[in-house]
Amino acid sequence: MEKQFLTLEKLQNRIISLEEERIAVTNALDIALKINDIQPDAAAEATVESILALCYERTGKLIGLRGGAFFLFREEDAGFQLAFASSPEAKKKIEKELPALIDDGTLAWVVQTERAVTARLTTGEDAFLHALATPGRTMGAFIGILRDRKEDILDICYALLSIYFSQVAGVLQNRELFRVAKKENSSLSSAVNVLRETEEKLVSLNRTLEEMVRERTRELEKINERLLAEIAERKRKEEALLESEELSASLLNHSPNPILVVNPDTSVKYINFSLEQLTGYSLVEVINRKAPYPWWGEDDLHFMTEYYGMVTARGASKREHLFRKKNGAPLWVEVSMTTIFGENGPKYSIANWVDITERKMAESAREHAEQLLTETNAKLRDTVDGIVVSMAKVVETRDPYTAGHQERVARLAIAIAREMGLPEEQVRGVGVAAVLHDLGKIDVPAEILSKPSRLKDKEYSLIQDHCIAGYEILKNVDFPWPVAKAVLQHHERMDGSGYPYGTGGDDILMESRILAVADVVEAMSSHRPYRPSLGLEQGLGEITRFRGKGFDENVTDACLAIFARGESPWE
């Protein structure tokens, strides 16, 4: 009878043990079904605390926990910072145990191996430790205080938790990358807006200055025409005017235009009232004075020999001079000189001045504005280039196996565009689109990008969505080229067999056709996680085989011509 009672007791204990295993397996299956339900898009908007709280809740369904805490890795000082604790008591207890776990190397072993580890705390309780890590990067670690014995935890629970913690680490990394991309996108939009505003202001200023110059030029032309007419009239009446010096002096003195009369030896014969007012020098100060005159600047001293020739030459001459007033102020004048001849040669020369100081100042201001516009455009172009390169590097941090792919595609795409004779500004647009053509891959999980085996249909579908994701990121950036649309179409084919929308023929941008050829040639020539490099010949053979079908004929011919000459844009 006692024997039967023991057998019945063992049977009851076995039933209880099986029921506990059934519950544990049910919880494990529930967690397994929910492993992939945190999407990167949703994680970008969720807080770190809410993500870790959900992770702790599901972890507790697989293994019994008294409490737990998540620590995130700080890259600046290689330390761990508390990001979530299930309760104040758990926070206090785990922070007290943390130095010991660091000193004995337990935490370092967890991070290095990325495996589940159980350890005995100083309180006598068992703890469960696991790293939050993605391929190539450690995001943090979890420390949980076990409620049950570690021997009672099923191996499948450890396996599922390893997968789940890797998924949560990927979500945290995606959230961080989304914030970086959003910040870079905002900076790029601000730079483009500043460029547009500066350009509009400078264009408006340039138009105003041009109108001022045109108006002043019209006035000066009228004055010059009036002066030339006056000189012609005076030449016709030369003999009569010379008979009456008083009449000549009166006419010159009352002229509204500055007039200088010099003898053949360059000595000043006469200056009228208008010239006195303009220069500040009186007739008494300069009468009989030979060149150089007091209003000449240092730049006019080398003009002495030529000036002597002008005073004694036949015909009229005209040139511009920068003089100095008596008060030191600059004075730009246009001097029209005519020499009057008598029977024995030149008698005197009449120099008519036109004050062009305002016109010269306006021209100088316009030149300065044009130089400022050129320098500003160059600086902003460098800024945009830097931001574009930074955005491209965000993708490379997600996909280390294709580091340098975007730059190599850009070099080949630029070479093809120039081979086709496209305008240099369009060539630059092709280069920018090539650098950013895989920007949408920041929306693809890192484990898919670096998967060493062939992708499943669902995984490949996520890869295909990177064209649309890149377009959504870039569509609101006001580039001077159709960068966003080129990125959207770079996997489309001429026969409509591409993705994401099956666009074909003339509906595909020329920039996208160039990117399609350059992308295929570079990809087949480079190593990938799921295969070694196929070689350049395979890539050129691929575009040749689908020339006129999937790939544009002219783009294909341009690419083949580059390599046929033995040139390589990658060297």
C-alpha cells in the first residue's frame, strides 16, 4: 500500500512538472510569434523606455523574473547607462551588483559572446544576463533577477531570448539612424533655403545696380553728345573765337561742363568755373603749370610721354582717368581732348571733362556683388556636397559589406554622363543622385543587408522598397536636379520589368538610366555577403545582353566605350 502511495505521488509530481513545461512552452511560442512585430518605422517614433519596457514584459513571460534593468552602451566613455528598471527596488539591487559583475568579467563575457548567461549574485539570488547587440555593434545589456531556479528554464527560452534581444537591438539602432537621417535632411533643407534667399537678394541687387548704370550711362551719353556738338561748333567758329579772348573766356567760364585748356607744352592756359568747383583748385593755383597737374594721381605719372603726344596730335582723343580732388576725394572723369591747329602747328588743346564717379562706383559695386554671389555659391555648393556625403555614409554604417559602393557607382555614372556629352550641370546632378541612390536602405533591417545567404521573397521585397524610402526622404529637398525621382527609378528597366512601379521607356529619367547601368556593373564587379565578386567582364556582359531591353542603348554603349579604351573611373 505504501508503495502504491509513493507511485501515485510521483505521478502527481510528474503531471505538475509537465503542466509547468507546457505553460513555459506556450509562453515561448507566444514570444516567438511576437518577435517581429516591432517594425523599424514604429520604433522611430516610440521612446527607448517604452521599447525596453515591452522587452522586459515579454522576457518575464519566458523566464520568471523578480525584477530587471536594461543598460545602454555609451560610446563616448565606453560605459553603461541605466535606461530602464522594472521597479525602484530592482534598480537599487542591480546597480549595487553591477560593479561586481563588471570586475569579475561577467558583463564583458556577455557582451563579447552575445549569449545568455546566468550568474549568482552576492545576495544568493540567480541572475540572467544577455547583450543587446546587432552584427558589428553592441547597443547594451540586460540584467534580470530570476524568480525560479536557473535549472528550470528551458533551452528554447534561452534561444528565443537571444533572437528577441537581437531584434530589439536592431530596433534601437534603427531608431538612432532615423534620428541622424532626419537631422541631416533638416540641415540640407536649411542650406538650400539659405542659398535660394541669398541668390534672390543678390539678383535683385544686381538688377538695381544695372538699372542705375544704364540710367547714368544714358545721361553721360547725352552730356557727351552735347559736348561733342559744342566742340564741333567751336571748331567751325575757331578763327572768330580766337579774335576775341574775352568772348572765349566768357563762353568757357559759363559752360556747365568742366573744361581745361592747355598749351602745346602742357602748361595750363585756362580752366573754367565748373572745373574749379569740381576739383577744388582755382585758376590762380594752376595757371601756367605743366604736367603733372595737382589733380593727377600716382597712376597718371607714367602717362607723361603719351600726354605730350595727345596735346600736339590731330583729331580727338577720349579716355578715362582717376584723379584726386584737392580734398583728397577720388574723382573719375572721362576726358575728351581736341587740339586746335593754326598755320604754324598746334595752338592749344581743349579738354572736356565728364564726371563719371557715380557710374564707376556703381560698376565697382556691381563687380563686388557678382564676386560675392560667386563666392557664396561656391561655399554653399561645398556645404551641400558635405551633407550629401554624410547622408551616404549613414547607409554605409548600416551595410558595411557595400562600403564604397555608392562612391564607385557615382564615379562610373559621372564618366558615362560625360561620355554621352551631357551638360556639366546635368553631370553634377547625376553624381549627387548616384551618391544617394541607396539612401533608402536605412529603412531595411541590418541583418537583411548583411545576410550571407540568398534572400527570401519577403526579405527581397523589403530590399526593393528602398527605392521608395529614398524618394520619400529626398522628395522635399529642393535640389536643382531631379535627385529624388532619379533615386526612385534607378531599378526601373526600359522594357518595364524593373521595380518599384514597372516604369519603362521615355518615362524613365536619363539620370535613372545611367544609374541603372552603373549600379549593375559595379555590383557584379564587387564582393557581396552572399557571393564573391563576379568580375568586371561579367558586369559588362550583363548590360550587353540586355542592351535595348532592360538598359538604354546609348547609356550601355557609352559605358562599354569607356572600358574598351582601357579606362577605369575606379583607378
